[in-house]
Amino acid sequence: MGNRLTYGLDRSRMMKRLEWKRKQASQREQQLFAVLDHISDAQERELLEYLYAYMPLHDLADYDGEYFAAHVSQVLETRQQMSWGATIPDEIFLQYVLPYRVNNENIDNSRAVIYELLADRVRALSMVEAIIETNYWCHEHATYTGTDIRTVSPLTIMRTALGRCGEQSTFTVTALRSIGIPARQCYTPRWAHCDSNHAWVEAWADGQWHYLGACEPEQVLNEGWFRLPAKRAMLVNTRVPADYIGPEEVCSTHDGYTEINLLDRYAATKQLQIQTVDESGQPCVAEVQCQQYNAAEFYPLATLLTDEQGKARLTTGYGDLLLHARTSDGAFMCEGFVHSEQTSALLQLKSTTTLDQVIQAVGNERSDERTSSTPPSTSTPTYTVDWKVQPPPAPVPEPGPEVSEEDRQLQEQRVREGTAIRTAYEHTFLTAEHIEQYAIHWSLPVERLSIVLHTARGNDKELVAFFEQIEPAQREFALQLLESMRPKDWQDITYATLKDYLDGVLPYVHNLATNSEQQKQQFQRYILCPRIHMEMLAPYRKYLSERWDIALQQQFCAQPQQLAEQLQHEVTLLNDVDRYSGMATPAGAYRLGVVDSLSRAILFVAAARSLGIPARLEPLHLLPQYAQDGRWYDVYFTDEPSRHSSRGVAEDAANELPVEGGATGEWDSERLADGAELESIGNRGYIQIEAGAWDRHNNSHSNNNSDSSNDSNSSNSSNSSNTLPPAYYQDFTLALLNNGMYETLQFPYGDQNVAGRVHEVLPGSYRLTAGTRLRDGSVLGRFTFFEVKPGQRVQVKLELRQANENIPVYAASISSSLKVKLLENGIAEEGNTDKENTDEENINVGTVSEFGALTQPVVVAWLEPEREPTKHVLREFAELEQSWRGRDEPMLLLLQAQSERTLLETNILPPQAIIDDDPALSILHELSRTLPQILGDQRPVVLIIDRSLRIRFAVQGYKPGTASDLLQVLDQLKLEE
């Protein structure tokens, strides 16, 4: 490989980074780096040094040198054994084959396992054929499900046969790299036209990159359901775990990785030139976040650093962005919108010492009013700024790569075969009968045990082994231990980890029986529960409890702040190095002796719980706290930057928002029994967001008067029964100004019902963001700026702006075949036409009276249950169950064949859903020939047909928010009557 390992990366630079890493990991020098002395092959040693130089610090904490050395050896051996290995340029190999990590997943020996399972299957194929075949293999092992933001390992994906798109893409990239094919995970961090994001895969073959949907095989590359949505993206990126100077645009550079911009491969783009100046108008260096509205917050798509001339640039799409600039110390900032037609932006940074200066820094017109407040607060001014943002325009539907009918049928057959293989594996999971037998044998409640073991899926045997090997008297408490965790934890936790947690907590349960119900809940949540944030679960209780002698432990229990002081003395704080903070396990963080702020906070909580001290991360700001005398106390580290906080691993939080409780269902809020909460002792204020019931499907408040304007700050009347409280991360969010940047408060475990409650917060300057997503993807929004002082309780009014949207008529009639299908399912009334004489020639398609009529509008949808887009839509139906309940509009769900019915999760469907078949998709094909919005037979396709048999809503493919859009259109159709 010579002196240069890759574009712009030479050995001397790499060795300097390696030297710095070894210094940080000096406490684990032997476990990590001694292996270098035993590697005789120069290339193998050089590649291992490369990995060490650029790997995250948390991997130095939790893994040993033998693992990384074995990985390098495996990768080199694969490169020799696979025919394409020699054709891959060294720089591509280093960046996209060698790395053992794809994103923030748990690390395991998946590369070696997958190679043994997959290599012979693809060995004789070309690179392109091998990529396609690998995706079929991945489909056999995993399908899509919505889940929380923690990314599990590839082997866990295989064990459970489930994963969200970020996990599926991690799995598929790992599989491709396992057979020596360069691959990378691609993200659109947030969609511009809807509230979601997506991850997919690019693979390199014969000198070119190709995209594919992870675990969603197609017969050709550069095809996937996301092809058209990606044309509306504002950024598509990937990360390289190294310094990078190559042919693709660099979004941002960081200590151990580089973000690369891939957008021009997917969408029309423009060059946005950014200039930052100080208060006097002189160029200045500043950090600029290019933020995209999504899920009621402005999320940073890319973070740029302007040069000494104050300049930076970004390739982005033709939509609107919010640019936020700040100096390194956060003392000066500026914020402003840049719209689709703009190619340049000037940002003048201003001081942000006072709230009025903050308002001036945002640089927009505002209206002023005052909040209501309660003692001991005084009247607090608020400032509002209204805005509207537009996504890139919707693309004209266009066909994908041409595939013959024979190949299409072969593709469908292979997908069915893959599903059958995966389903056969799922049938090896414990059945209800087996679980009932275990429950009887272990004297445990069947219902509670069933929830845990069913959810564990392929990890059920590990949990059975745990219950079998512990003492019988401990089994009830062991079940409580599992119930205290996140359900996803049950799918990858090991026997050794569970045993450590159980043994470590048993000394503190002796007086639990005499405790009050609130004390029991506190024990279960803040001592028994081993999970603290989104860190990897691994043994830590025995290890941490043995770090200090009994006398010191007793001091910590009496004064837990002393434990924090001890940890500050024993571990070194080092922030802003790794892409994700809070990733190290508590024991690993302590062993390494170098941690980021969030990892140290997690370490404190883990150590406290290991000593029987109730502790947590404060829900909104992730600050460590301990409970004493019925109150929460903040933990103080004197070396901590003022109010330092971190997003942790919350990058995908807007993409999955289920409230997944354990069997006890207690994780949906921080409140204890009977609504009682432990009050925090420290520098706190209080916020209460006032909001009435909101009919989000009709864009209106239920208790206000009508207004017919197209862009209005007033509200529309509604008789709908769908009025619900505004939802966090859907209708609004709250952000604290910290170090010159607004940081969104994240309520624990996806809690959306936060309006109306009083929330304990840090004092400071806040911004309430409220947005109404319109059907074209644009957003009417409002910022409300206000300040919270220590001890002050502030009430802030939440108002969602509305716009009346006309319902278009996409088609004046429907086909006779669709009419017949409605009639067959009892949805349409028979008219004068003879039911037996309903062929195309004898029906006047445009005449309702001859055929019959609809008593209500009807939803018609063509679904493909095995594919991710359909699963997204079905999940939306489940999330809006309350809104669909009690409605009388029928819903006809059409599948291609009866065999697909077994794949459809009927338990999450609205009660009015009727399932039928459209053999060979003949009705859908007929529709696509007459309706321009529908192209080919890509599913899902969702229609609303009004009482006059006109098509009033038509969507093809997955558009996040489809279920909500359906409700909105149905409500508007009622108003038309």
C-alpha cells in the first residue's frame, strides 16, 4: 500500500492519531495494544493500526485487541478468497470493507458468522449479482418493524428476524462487507416533505456505486420504494471512519470520521454559499447548522465550519432550510431561513446575553405578548415569529428500471420463498403452550412471562436458561428485573449480564416488602432497572461494587455527591471526540478511565444503583441525579462545562415514537404512583404548555370559530370526534438555548402527551416550535420565545396555525372492475344494474344511478404486507387507533393473492377494514392506466372514493402521515355534504 493509505491520508498522520489514542487508552494498553507485538505481517499490522487510529473511544473501552486483530485477519482472508477482492482499490477497501462498525450498533463477530453462511452462495457470481443475491439472503433473515432508537447488532437482527430501517441497513452493509464487497449506509437524516427519515445501502461494484433497499430485494440495482421520495431530499449522507479527501463532497469533518454528501446522486441540487460576519460586519469563523423542519423541530442535517473569510458551502435540494450560526463559545449567534430559490445567505452574529438580544439574533419580524404565570414568578414576556417552509417540489412519477413479466414473476416467487424461510425460523420460537408449561414449572404468572418470552423472539432460549439456572426463590424477582427493562433489551441480553444484575441487586431487597407502593416503584425503576439510557447492556454491578472498600461505599450511600467526586477523580472527561456520546458501557468507561459527559453521567447512575442508591438521568436534560429523603438531587462535577448536554444516540428519535412499556406499563412517564413525583432540589424552573384539544386531521382547534382564509392564524370549527391533545414530536417541541444552540428537550421513551402538565426544567431561554404539516409537505409554523428563571413557573400558550386546503378531484369516476369489487364486499349499494351483468361493456362507468351508490366515502388500498412501505402505513393505522375507532367509512384492503393474508397483521387494522384480493393486480393495473398519480404496481396505493364515486385522494408508495391525511380528507368530505 505504500506510504499513502487512502486519498490524503498518509502514515505519518495516522501514526500521530494512533499515538494520541494510545495515550487516552493507557489504562488498557495491555488489553488493547499488546497484540500489535505479535503480528508479523506488515500489512495486517498496518491495517490494525489504522483501525485503532480512527475507532471511537468507546470501542477502546469495551473490546480487546484480540477482537480487532481477528477482524483484520478475517477481512484480509476474505479479500484473497473472493474473486473481486483484487479489483477493489485500496482506498475503497479501507473505507468501506475494512471497518468493523457501520453505525452505532452493538459489535459482535457477525462478519465471520455471515461469511460462513453466505460466501459459498455468491462465490461464483459477478459483483453485481452477488450484491443482489446478498440482499435476498438478508430478506430471508430480517424484515421491517418499528422499534426504539437503540441499534442492535447484526446477529441480533438475525436472531429476532426484525429491525427498523437503520438496523436493516446496518445488517445489509455488514453482510456485503462480510463477503468483501464495499458497502456503506446512506441516510436522509430527515425528509423535507414528511415527518420521518430513512436509511438504505449503497454497494460498490466494478467501479461504480449502486443503491438498494436493505432486506428489500429487487432483481436490479438502483431501485427501491424510496427512489421517488429521495428526489425531495435536502441531504443524503454517509460517514467514513477516517480523514477523507476524495471525489465526493465533504459535509463536515470531525476528529474520527467524515460525513460525505451524496445528494446529487438522488435529487436536483444547488450550491448554497454561506457567509458569516460579526456585529461590525467583518467575516468571522462560526459553526453553521443547516436545519430541516421535521417532527416539529429543526433538526441539523449538516454542521459546517466557516473559514477565516467566514465562508462555507453546502450542496442541498430545492427546499427551505433554517440556518443557525454560533461562535465556539456560544456568546454570539444568528438564525435565518433560506428558501428554495436562494443560493446564498448572509448571517450576522449578535450577542445573546438577554432574551431581547436572542430575538434580535433570529432576525425575523415578531409580535410581542405576555404569558400568564403563577407565584412565585412574575409576568414573563413572550415573542412569537410565524413562518412557512416548503419542501422540494414533488417529482413527476417515472418508471424504474424495466423488468420483463417473467422476471417480475420470478422476483415475486423469490420474495415469497424468502418470507417462507424466515417464517419457518420464527416457528422455532417458544409457543404459547411451551411458555405456559414454563410458567407452571417456575411458579410464575403466565401472562407476565408470556409478554417477556414472546417479545424476546429468538433470544427466548437465553432467558429460559437464565430462569432455569437461578434459585427458584429468585424467579419472581428475576421476572421483575426483566420487566424493568425496555422490551428490546429482552431480545439481546445474555445470561451472564442478567446474572450480574440479579446478584448485584439482591442485597438491597431485604426490606422491600415493608416499603410503600411508591418506594417499591422507586426501587424497581431506579435501583433494580439496569438500563440507564441507550447504552449497551453488559455486566457492571459486581465490577463497580468492588471498586471501593466498604467504608467508602457507606460514605457514598450517606452522601452520594461524594461518589460523583470520586468518579471525577478517577476518570478523565473528554467530550466531542466520538460521533455518539453515552455509548460506553459503565464498566468499560471506568476501565478506560476516559469518558464523555453523558458516559460519565451513566457511569454515576450505574455505580449508584450498584450500591443501592436510587439514581437516574433527569428526563429532559439527561443530568445525573440521586434520590434522598423523598427528593431528587442534582449531581455536580466541577470540571463539567456549564450545563453541558448531549443528544446522546437520539438521532432517529423522530423516526420511531412508540411508547413501549414493560409488562408493568410504567415507562410512559416519569411520574410515580397516583401522579406523585419526587421534586428536584437544585436550580430549576417550571413550564406548563397550555393547549386545547386539536383536530390534527382537520387542521383545527375544536373550540374556536371558523375562518375561511387559506393561510390563517385563526382556527376552523370542526364537528369531528378526532380531537386530541397536541402531540410532542408531532405538533410541537420545546428547546433550551445552550451554548448558542437550541437543543430540543427529549421526554423519556417517546412520551407525546406533555401539554398541560407542569415540567421541571433548567432556567434559561426557551423556544417553543409549533408546526402544521400540510398535504403538499409544506409547514405553517410559529416560534414562541420566552425565558424561565429559577423558581419561576411559566405558562406558555400553544397555538397551531391552520390553512384550509381544497380536496382535489383526481378522477371523475372509477373503473367498472373496482365498482364490482366494492359491490362484492357490500360497500356499494346495488342499483338498477343486474349484478350478473357487470362486465366492462354493459356498465356506464360514469353513471352512479345505474350501478348503485356509496352511503359513505370509502378508503381503498392495495397492500404488500411483506414490504416496508406497507408496514409503515399499517403502523400508522395502529398509532391512530383512537382516531379510527367509531368512524363509519369502510376500508377495503386489497392483496395480490390469498397467500399474502397470513402476512398481514390484522390485529392492528381499523375495525372497519375489509380484506379481499386483486388477483394479478388487474384492478390496480387498470387504475394506473387512467390515473397519472399511479405508476405501475408499486404498493401501497391508497385512494379515497367519495359518495359520487370520484377519486379524491391518491398516494402511491409510502408517504409518512398517510393515515393522518386520510382522516383529514374524510373529515373534509363530511363538511362538503
